[in-house]
Amino acid sequence: LAAYVFTNDISRSWRVTEALEYGLVGVNEGLVSTV
């Protein structure tokens, strides 16, 4: 599963991505890459 976070606050993005239970999290991007 993948999740996407869009925010201007980098510390908020870290808090949200750590709280989410997803395999991949994209921050301010519409595409999650494994590269």
C-alpha cells in the first residue's frame, strides 16, 4: 500500500509518515518510486 502527504511543514510530514502504517509514503509527490 502507498500513502501520500502534501504539506509545507517538513516536521509535520515526518510526524504523519511515521504514524501511517503504509509500505511507501510519498511526500509532496504524486508518484512513489522504489528507486
